[in-house]
Amino acid sequence: LRRAGPASAPHAARIEQVLDLVVMHEDKKYFKQGQKTLRKYIKGLVDVTIADNRSLPPSRWGDNGVISGDFLEACGVRQTPDESGVAFRIPSADCLARARKIIERYSAPAL
């Protein structure tokens, strides 16, 4: 759930059912785990994260996930941000709307 994002959309209803069972549970063990799960899910929905966190830019990786070319050539090479090919996953409007709905749903009973 930490990197939930848009990929969790088809499973949102099921995730929310599970959260309903554990977030406000009377048993401290389940309640605590439910709060952790809730926190990770919301964080996964709203965080800006790196889409691909491998050590080299995407141009250096082959289709099978293996480094193409000599790895030692790329070690220690400085690159500008434009050359590095870093891409970020920015939360979509749907992710933000789901996060807002979940926060509104669970923050009111806690207060």
C-alpha cells in the first residue's frame, strides 16, 4: 500500500472494507495495525515518488531488466537532471479524491 497510487483503484472498495474492519477495532492490536495500514494507504495515494528507482537511467537498461553495455562505464559518471531520465509519479485527481474521502471517513469518528 505504500506505493498504492493509481494501481490500487480497482481494489479500492476491498481495501476500504478491510480498513473498516480494523481501523476502529476495539482490540488494541488490530486497531494499531489498522492505523498503520490506513497511514500507508493514504501516503501511497498522495506521495510524489520516483517512478523508476534503478541506479542508471532507463536508456541503460535492456528490455529484460539487465544493464546494457558495461556497468563500469556508467559508475561515477555525473549527469544533469535532464540527462538522468528521472520520472516522478504524481498523484492523479482520482488518487487525491480517494485520499480525501478516506480522511473524511475516518477522521470524524476519531474526533
